[in-house]
Amino acid sequence: MKRLFFVIIILLGITTSCTKNFEDFNTDKKRPVEVPGETLFANAQKALADQEASTSVNLNVWKLWAQQWTETTYTDEANYDIVNRNIANSVFQVYYRNILMDLREARLVIDATVVDGTIAETEKKNRLYIIDVLEVYCYAQLLETFGDVPYTEALDINNIYPKYDDALTVYKDLLTRLSADVAGMDDSQGSFGDADLYMGGDVAMWKKFANSMKVRIGITIADGDNATAKAAVESGYAGAFAPDESCRLVYLDATNSNPLYQDMVQSGRDDFIPANTIVDIMNGLFDTRILAYFSARGFSYERNSNNQIIDTDLAGEGKCILIYRDYLNDNDSLVQVNLPFTALAKDSANVFTYNIGGAYGESSAFTQYSHVAAPIQEPIYPSILIDGTEVSFYLAEAAERGYSVGGTAAEYYNKGVTASFTSWGLAGDAAAYLAKPEVAYTTATGTWKQKIGLQAYLAYHVRGLVAYTTWRRLDFPILNLPPSITSYSEIPVRFTYPTREQTINGTNYAAAASAIGGDELTTKLFWDKF
Amino acid sequence: MRKLSFLLVMLLLTAMQVLAQRTITGKVTSADDGGGIPGVTVLVKGTSNGVLTDLDGKFSISVPKDATALQFSFVGMKTQEVTLTTANTVDVQMQSEATNIEGVVVTALGITRDKKSLGYSTQELSGDEINNAKRTNFVDNLSGKLAGVQVKANGNMGGSTNVVIRGSSSMTGNNQALFVVDGVPINNDNTNNAGQISGRSGYDYGNAAADIDPNDIETMSVLKGAAATALYGSRAANGVIVITTKKGKSAVGGKKNIGVSINSSITTGMVDKSTFPKYQTNYGAGYGTYYYGPTDDNGNPIPDPSGNWYGGFEYVFDVNGDGVNDWTVPTYEDASYGQKFDPSILVFQWDSYDPASPNYHKATPWKVADNGPITFFDNSMNFTNSVEIAGGGESTTFRLGYTNVDEKGILPNSEIKKNSLTLNGSYDVLKNLTVSANVNYVKTNGKGRNSTGYSDNIMSSFRQWMQTNVDYKMQKDLYEQTTRNITWNPKNPENLAPAYWDNPYWVRNQNYETDTRDRIIGYTAVDWKINDYFSLMGRYSIDTYTELQEERKAVGSGSGEFGVQRPDVTSGYSRFGKSFNERNLDFLLKFNKNLTEDLNLSALLGTNIRRSKVDQLYVSTNGGLIVPGQYSIGNSQSTILAPEELLNEIGVNGVFAGFSLGFKNFLFLDGNIRRDQSSTLPEANNAYFYPSVSGSFLFSNVIPKNSWLNLGKVRLGYAQVGNDAPWGSIKDTYTQNTTFGTTALFSVPSTKNNADLKPELTTSLEAGLEMKFFQGLLGFDVSLYKDNTVNQILPVAVSTATGYSSKYINAGEMQNQGIELMLFGTPVKSSDFQWDITLNWAKNVNEVISLDGDLKNLQIASLQGGISINARVGEPYGTIQGTDYLYHENGQRIVKANGYYAKTATTDKIIGNINPDWTGGINNKFSYKDWSFSFLIDMQQGGSIFSLDMWYGMATGLYAETDYINDLGNPVRNTIVYNEDGTVDESTSGGTILEGVLADGTVNTKRVRGDNYALQGYSQNPNSAFTYNASYIKLREAVLSYSLPKSLIEKSFFQGVSFSIVGSNLWIISKDLPHADPEATQSSGNVQGWQSGVMPTTRNIGFSVNLQF
């Protein structure tokens, strides 16, 4: 019996005592529990730039909704279906979870870092201000997309039912933060250094970014709260980006490539072509940026005995910019024609090229239309967050709204157009373009909203959300109706909230939906008065 | 030939022997009451010659002169043998054996128990029943054979099988049954990646329990409820399948015992066409007929110089270089809503662009393909050969078994090879000390498993994205002739790169995966009988394997998701390596004593120390391969993306104690308690206790003896089982993303861990009644149960505005209640012929009682098509949610002004549920002399399945249903032609008017076109239109077997010879889901009820021979 007792003691002893490895077992040896704050910041920057650049039908449909591009075979997103692919869910997730959460974590980590010396202390502060500026940028994007969104109660895992905040109140707070950031940043010292993927830690540039954001936010809400808008723009314009400056992420290679490269080249798919909306306008204006935006279609032709061109397979009608080879001096030249056309001289190659966009939202055969220009599909094509072109157009608008911004609308308009041509490598064409009566600010058709709206729209190619927001605010140019809708008022002016919010944050969702006047694609946001 | 003549001689000898006979009569009575017993089998020993006793217990049998003895057997009585003398009358008194009427079963921890004493439900199968049909995963053979066990095999070669007992109890955790072989828990992990499981893309590598060699199985018992499984600890909360392997038998009477058995089978399978698409045959490539758009100002087509105009073709390429544009098929469009077939139209098709093609630069007739996708499939072949040698000396036993499986799937270039070697033995070191050991080595080599899911899957092309004009034999010929990727889906005549799809023969032959798994499962055990009452067992077991999965995409392929992070690439190589090992150290001290004459006590005290470790590395090339054909990571175009690494170690220490009291053979009581301490829980909460109590009462042993009731037993059980957390859910860490240049990128992960987790707890109640009547000719076993799992450890979905997608919490309660019925009867029984029926039926009702706080819905998976699988409060687990029709208050569907159905704006409408209403199986077995025939009908009633195949396939115009005659008597795909007055030209117009009402309740009269993707399919219809009833009735298995009579072979060196013809999945008698098998899914696990690009089911027929020496 004694040995039995002995056995029992041993059995119980073994099992209750050997738990000393348990702590070790539960430690993840492949993932760190501590990382430097700048790695979180850089990750947020990458995620943000990716989202801005992307044309994935799961993430970013604004190049479509701005009718810069359209879809070839699978046209659901161009027809305003965001439910099928839960796009709103993804947008919420990208901004809050992938970007803002990492920024918040970077702030916490950096804030807790103990540093020695005043320079290091200044650098640390600069870092925190820069993080703050980027947070503001992200919230501004969310507000533009949805209207009211969680803000004061966001990013707190202990409150899993965050309430939605009134958009104007949030905008005001964002502007306050930007002012504090501008005041606080010390550009005599550095910040993130190379870990800042956008601007290499250049604090002066970050100050300009913050000021530019004041201008952007101000103009965005101008029709909603003019006083706030005026104050913001007027305090920010002087320190904002000059026409040739911008904040951008330049991608590196195929491993760290622009998402457009993944969506359009790596995928091997032919999903996107230019929309007729932008192509028709540019053809009509003889806007040479079309050469940088799109790669033209070619067609061959024959001459008949009267030296007339027999156009054999040219599809489509309307105006075209034709590119032909001058056989006298062997230069490419451009000429504007009406289609179908009959005769053109001076060509030796018997090949013309021209641009044609797919009818927005309709099924289009990829091969029969122009394509997005090759440089835009390169892995290294940059993702732009905000640039001087944009600031110029905002200031033109500000001038028209009577804000004191140190220049006239026409001056800023010209700056904006010129900056756009320059940034697309066509600086030489800008003056001639601006001289055209339908472009020149004094002679162009329509109200200032129409003039600025049209040129800003043309300048914002590839920058879908900016173009779409500008269209919502200025209501120009006139967009086309895809087959899914039958009236202009059915064009969406915001995203509906994520379906996920409806089910897991239902009370707050319902309050927000009611506060903005209904959770519909066609609910106008508070600043979108007209 | 020699064997055949040997058999002939034997036959003759037997025939001669039966000539001399005599007749013996007698009566069989019961020793209990002296009454005659009807239905006793009286058999001449060593033959199959026998009769049954009549109602008075009398019999008359003619026996050969040389017969030595008669055997009397009867259910519930001890079998008796009476040596024949010269007397021609033999009277026999049979002893009751009522207490053993149910025999013994192996229960938790390998403890053998009298079934009668169990207070919970178990069900047993013999090795033969499991191993009838040869499949690479024997688990598939359990379907329909066990009540309350839902076995769902998909059609993937070597694919995963989902085994859920009594419904799902965990919302997000593992719900699979635990497999235990000879006391060793067998890892049943599924290494399919998240993308595969959610139907995105990837291969189904199957689950690891498939390594168990069915030839090694002696018996299997299924422990269903918590009362039965509590002793195994937390992992057994989902039920346990306890497998006992065959062992050698020790020598009897000093004579060595050795037996050899050889089993050989060949099985072939062919596609069951009811599980494959039936295509429309009138229209070819395209999404509509908009390709040649130009019309003049009046809307009239501008014809080509020959005066032809085809809306479904393009007219922009000069294919043959004659300077004139040619009509070409829009080959880049993977749909069949295009130009109507008309063989008189000659058009340039995909096969006219490559010089290797016989149709190079030739326009060919526009017609439906002679050889559609069905010609892509081969017949599958499976060769299974096994040999075993088993035996023993006086103090030793051993068994050596070897099985070789060689399987070829129905897709070209697919195979699985499996070699399994097992050796077990025991040695009585001392009279009271036995040492035993077992080692099982299994090597599985797979090659060319079928891809699954939506993307890059030949089957999703066949079911969703295809052109009915494509001749697959031509695809095959051109691939074989050139070994190039000449696809039916080139972008255009001037760019022959694949638009979306490769030539499927290229894919099968170039882009194949290979995988190997080397596995060793073994144990050593010591059994020490300390004294008459105490015994001690100690066992150390190990289950360890390494697995390597290599995937390839050859240079020249179309772009598709591949490798780490699944970016789109046109070529690549990836390798996933996993090593797993689990070690268990068990001690079990047992006590057994009759306390009084009437009271027996057995008790046990045990410990279990478990350690497991998973070490994984997944790495792939990035951006393509540099050197074609070289599959190495170094051959990467771009810098590789950060590899995915996982190292996960778990330790659990358990202590348990139990007792079992038996009173007078009719009252039994069991009690157990277990304490587990798990490393996956926070240190402060990592130990948890749980008890179980069960009892049984054999009322048939206390009521007066009667002739009709042989067994009556009620059972009652109560149990709790605790469960720990998934590994890595306590401490927060960061996720590393691919470095940007020289800047490392880290991110906060999407799930917030929780340092305060507590164990989850399942409480289970079970009651049962078992009865057997008429000497066992009829019986049933019914169980009722109710399981509640509370404090579930859930990564609960939270608003992403919190910065996380989910957060680990303890919350929620899920309930399963159900009924299981097993019914068995023998409607006919004579000495030569017997008919047995077994019926299994089970109904489980699941309800999600609560989630966390106000939370009403927990998403388990979000799937393509906008579908989600959810746990929703007040609903059964596994609601399928998506969009639905909008209904008018008059009950009719609402149609929008544009003529299409209105859909709900949100995707949270419940449109189905993955759980069946009930499942059942009926097996009939007929035995006639040495022949037997059995067939199994397996069925499921209810449950739903969403078909992404129909969702897209109807939109791409593939299926026969997309081409019909409309209300006007015209093809629905005809253009709608309007008369001058705006009315529809009824003589030619296609299109249709959807049945429903406008929002104001008036009947819809708007005709919508039927010639493009909008009418049917995903675009204008809600998810609910593609959710089908998953019910089925299947002829699952039929077996015809013949054993050579004992009398024939007893003088040979054979102990037994049998042949059988086995059919499995022979016929789907009924189903609702069109074009596919409702059982087909992506993988095992909680994501069920959704299918995309699933393989067709194969009908298998096999022939096998079993020889025993």
C-alpha cells in the first residue's frame, strides 16, 4: 500500500509542478512585443499612400466615380455598386485600422521614449506633430467619404461602440490641431529622417503640408461654414505648398510598388480604360495632357485617288486629337479633327493615333479604346497626397469666395493649370493652352465654379477622391450617367456607411444616419449645398 | 493456373463429402425457465450448414457423417458446442448471458467497459465496415453510418473531410471531432491557408487524420457527448472517435499463432454528371453582343465589305494579313452571352492565332464545341494493397502491417501515393508486467491536387467563366503538341497573353503542386498489475510529422494570386513547411474490486502531460521567376516578401480521477473529475476543474423474465468540459510587413488580445433509452442531449473605428439540443438467409443564445458574393447572410422601374443556414450463405448552400437555364424589338417580364432584355436567389461480397478468402442544388454553406480480394 501511495504522489507531483515553461510557450517568438515608433509611422504612411493610389475595386472606386476611368467588362463599381464588394467596410478598415491605429501607436511609443538633450527633445516633438498632421489628413478623407464618422471615441478598444461625431465639429477640431502643429513644429531640427517615406523628415515641408491641409479643409467646407473656411484658408495659404511642391510617396520597385501597377499590370487584367467623360472634354479642348494621361489608339488608313483618307475602322464620333507624323520634318504633330473625318495631309506613316474613352459604366471592349498611359502603370509611379496644383486651384476658389489670399482667382487659376502641365512634363504647352479662349479665365464659359471646376477636374487625373470631392463642391464638369441610373440626382455624393457598422455598432450607426439625413449614396453632405 | 486447379480439386472433394448424411433432431431450452427457445442457430461445426429452432425450440438438421459437433448460438445466450455421438437426438439447455448482450466497448483513455454500464451514448463500427470502400481518406466512409455524426467530404482528391458530432459548440474555435488511436490523439490539422478556406484560391491539402490507415483498424467507437469524453480533457469536447488497431494474438496452448492477410483492391471513379454543369448550346463567347458597336445615325449596323454584321464579334483586327479586317471572337471575354451559334458563319477563333494550330489563320464555323469541359476529366484509379502479419508467442504478440495506396485523380496529372507501415508488439516481461509499443510510419506524396475556390481554378472557369464554343480537345492537342500555354482566352489576336484563364492542360501539367508528409505516430506503454485490485499504466506517445507543400506557376502563365500575401504574378514558386509534434505522457492508476457480492467498484486516477509544437515557414518568390522551370526561392525576379513564420507551443497538464460503481448488474454510476492547466490561458486563470456524472439502469434485469424483451436500459449523464484559449490570444505583438527600402514596417495587428481570458465551459446533459426485443431481432437506442457552451473565447468582431477588427473576449453562449436514434432489425433470418437493417437518424437544434452584451451578430467568415457566415443571437449557428428580395406587403417581390428586382440595401438578411434539419442513413444487408450484399442510403434534410458558381455562371450565360423560350415563344436572348407604337414586337422579341409588383403594388409589365449578364446571375439579383436547399439522398455505398466457404478451404493453407465489389457515391437519388453536389465545399472547418468552383463528385466502383493464411 505504501508504494501505491508513492505512485500517487509522484503522479500528482509531476503534473502540477511542470508548468514553468508555460510563460515561455505563450510568448510569440516570431513577432516582437516592442518596436521603434518610426516603423509604425512609416507603415501608416505606406498604407495611406497605397489607399490613395489604388484603383482596386475593393478599396478605391473614386477614379471611376470621378469618371476619369471606367471599367471594361465588369462594370459594377462604375455603376455605383459598393455593396457587392463591401467597399465601405474596406475603407473604414484601411483608414482606422491600418493607418490611424498605427499612427496612434507610433505616437504612444514615441511619446514614451526618453531622450537626452534639447535637440533630441525637439526632434521628438516634431515627430509627434507630424503624426498629428497625418492623422488630420486621414480624418479629413473619412469625413469627405462618409460625412459624420467616429472621432472623439475612435481608436479605443475599451469602447467597442464608438459614437459618430458631427462632421463640422470634427473639421473645426482638425483645423485647431493643424494650427497647433504648424505653431509647434521647429524646422531648424529634424524629425523622422529616412523613416519618413514622404518627405525624408523635412520639417519645413511638413509645415507646408499642414498649411496646405488648412486650405484644403477650409475650401471643402466653404459652403457649409464660410467663416471657419475663410479663417482657415487665410491663415494657411501663405505657408502652403508652392505650385511645384507636393507630398508624395515615390515607390521603389516591384516589391514596393504603386498599387496601380499591381491592379493593372501585375494582375494581367484589362479592367480599366479612360472614361469618355474626361477624354471627350480633353479632345474638345485640344488638351495635350491627354498624351501624358492616356496611351492613344492607332489606326491605319489609305488614301484614295483624291488624296483623301479612307477611314477604315475608326470607331466613335466626336472630336479627336489626332497625332500624325509630319513627313516634311519628321516630327510628331497634333491636330484636332471632327470625326468621322475625310482628309488630312502631311503624313507618311499612314498611321494616326487618337484617344477615345469608353462610355462611362457601359461594357467596353478593352482593345477598342485608349488606355491609361504607361508611366502611370509603372511600379515607381508616385502616390500624391496633396500638391501645389491642388493648392493653387483652392486659392483661385478662395479668391472667388472673397477670401484674402494674396492674389486673384485668375492668377491662381493660371498657376494651377501651369503647375499641372509642368507636373506632367508638358510645361511648354501651358501658355498656349491658357491662351485658348475656352480655357482663359476671362473668356472661358460659365461661372467661376464651372471654370475652376473644369480645370481642377482635368488637373486631378489619377487623384480620384480629390477630383470627386471637387466635383461635388463645384458641380462641374457635367458627368455622364451610367446605365444603372436614369437621372443626374442619382449620382452618388457619398459612401453609405459600412454594412459591418450596421450590425456591430448599430445604435451609433442609426444616430449618425439620422444626423446626416439618411444613410444613402445620394445624401448630400453638409458642405455640399449645391 | 495452379491456384485455379487447386480450387477445382477442393470443390470436388467437398461435393463428395456431402453425399453421406444423417439427421439429428432435438430441442433447445432455457436454463432459466426450462422453456423452449425459438430462433436458435444450430450449425454443423466448421460448415455453414445450419437451421433455426422452431417456436417450441425444436430443430431437425441433416449432418454429414464426418461431422464432429453442433454449435448452438443465440443472442443473449452463451454459445454452446455439443460433440456428436452416434445418438440422433441432441437436447440442449442454454445459459443466459443477458449481461453481455451488448458486449464491451472501448471508451475514453482506452478503457474497456461493458457497454451496459455506460451512462452515455456510444456507437461502434468494425474495421470492415469502415474499410469497405477504398478511399484515401477513410473518414469519408463514415458518412451515414453513425447517428449524430455529420461527415462531409468534398470532391477534392485527398481533400478535407468535415466531421462534426452533435453540432457545432464553439463559435469560432475548432468543432472537429478528436481522433484517438490506441490512446494516442491524432493531429487532424488542416494546413489550408485562410484564403483557401474562405474560397479565394489555393489547394485543399486535406486534413491530417487521413493518415490513419483503415487497414489497421480493428474497431472504432464514437463517443458523442461530454459525459463520454470528459476524461480526455478539453480537446474532446467535440466528441471523440476512438480507434483500436488490430493486434497480434498470443499463443494458445503453447502453439505459436501466426496469420497473414493480404488485401488487394482496385477502384475506379467517374464523374457523376448530375454534379457537373449542363451548358446551354446556342450562344458562344462574350458578355453581350456589343463588340462590333458602330451603327449609323439611324441606329442601323454598318456592315463589313461583304455585307455581314455580327454584334458578338469584333472587326478591328486583320488576322490573316490580307489587308482587310476580319471578324474575330472576343476571346478575352470569359462568358457565353455572345453571338448566336450558326455554323454557316466563319470566324477567327482562339485557335486561329498560333502557327501550331491546324486552324492557323483560318476562319472556322461558329458552333458549340464538340468536346466540352466534361472531356477534361479522366477516370480516377485507386490501387490499394496491404499485407499484414500478426501473431504471437506465449508472452509476446506482434503485428506488422504495410499498406500502399496509389491513387490517380480525375484531373490530368494528379496523384496521391501513400505508404503506411505499422508495427506493434507486446511482451510480458513479468507475469504482471507487460510492455507494449507501437510505431506507425506514414508517408504521403501528393502531386497535382486540384486548386479550389474562385481564383485560378479550372473548376471555377468550368462553372463560372467559360465559352461554350471552346473545344477542350483542341486545347489538349495544342498543349501536348507545343507544351506552350496556348489558351482559349487570349487578350486579342495581337496579344496572345491570357486575359484571365490559361490553357487548362498547361495548368495541370506545368503549374502543379507537390506535397509530402512524413509522419510517425507511436507509443510505448507499460501495464503493471500491482495486485489483485490495482494496476498502473504508463504511456509515452508521440505524433510527429513534417510536411512540405510546394506550389509552382510556370513562366508563361496568366497572372494570378500566388504565394505569400497572394499578389498577382505570372510565375512563381512557393514552399510551405510545417513540422508538428505532440507528446503525451499518461499515467493511469486503476482499481477494481467487488466490495460486496452485489457491489463492484472501479476507480481511476490519472495524469496527462501534453506538449505540442507547430513550426511553420511559408516563403515564395516575388514578381515572377527569372529562369523558367527553376523552382527555387533564389530564382525570384524581385526581392521576396517577408516570409510568414509561426512557432506555436502549447502545454497542458491534466489530472483526473473517477469511479464507477456497479450494483447487482443493473445499476451503474460513474463519476469523474478533471483539472487541466493550460499554457494558452493567462497564468492566473489557467487551471480549471470540470466534473461529470452518469448512470445507467438496466430495468430488463429487474422485471420478470419474458421472451420478448432482452434488454432495456435507461441512461442519464451530466458533464462539464472546460476548454482553453487558442494559442497566442493573450499577449499583444506587432505584425511585420515587407520592408520598404531600408525602412522596417511594423503594424498593430487586427485582433486585440486579452490578458484576462478565462476558460470556456461546456455543460452537457444526456438521457438515453436502449431496448432489444425478440432475441435481438429488433432494437433501438435513442439519445436526447442538451449541450450549452458558455464563456466562449471569441475574437469578436468590433467596429473597425476602434482600430481593430476583432477583440478576444469571453462571452456568448451556444446551445445544441438534439435527438439521435439508432434502429436495428432483422426482418428475415433463416439458416441461409438473413436481412439486417440499420437506421441512423439524428436531429440537432442549435441556437446562439447570447453574444457579448448588445452584440447580436458575430461574423464567422465574409465570403465572395457579399455572403457572410454568422453566429446570430436567437438563430442557429451558421446563418448565411446576404441580400434578399424586397417584398411588397401583398407578398410579391418588388420590381424596380427598370424592370429588375429590388434588393435589400444591406447584406445582413438571413437567407439560409448551414445546419441540416436532420441527417440519416439506412443500411440494408442481405446475407445468403457465403454471399452478402449491402447498400447504404445516406441523406440530409435541410440546410442551405450558397452557390457562387450559379451566382456568376448564370451571369455569364453558361448554364442551360440561361437559354429558354420566353412568354412570347421566342428565345429569351433575342433582342427586344419595339413597334412604332412602342409596343413589343411579339413575333421576335426576347427578354422577359419578371414576376412581381412595382413599389406601388401594381403588376410589373416592364420587359427586360435576356441577352446579357444582367437578367440572371449576380448583377441584378440578390444573394438569396442563389441559396439552395442542401438536402440530398444518396446511394452512398453498395457492397457485394463472397467468401469461399470454410468447408472449401479448411484443408488448404487459406484461412479465409473473400471477394467483393464495392461501389461508393453511386447515385444521388435526389438533390436541390443544380449542377453540383451539395456536400462539396472548400475545406473542413467552420466555413461551410458556400461553394465555388467545386469538383464534380465521382462514382467509384472497386473490386477487392482478401486472402488470409
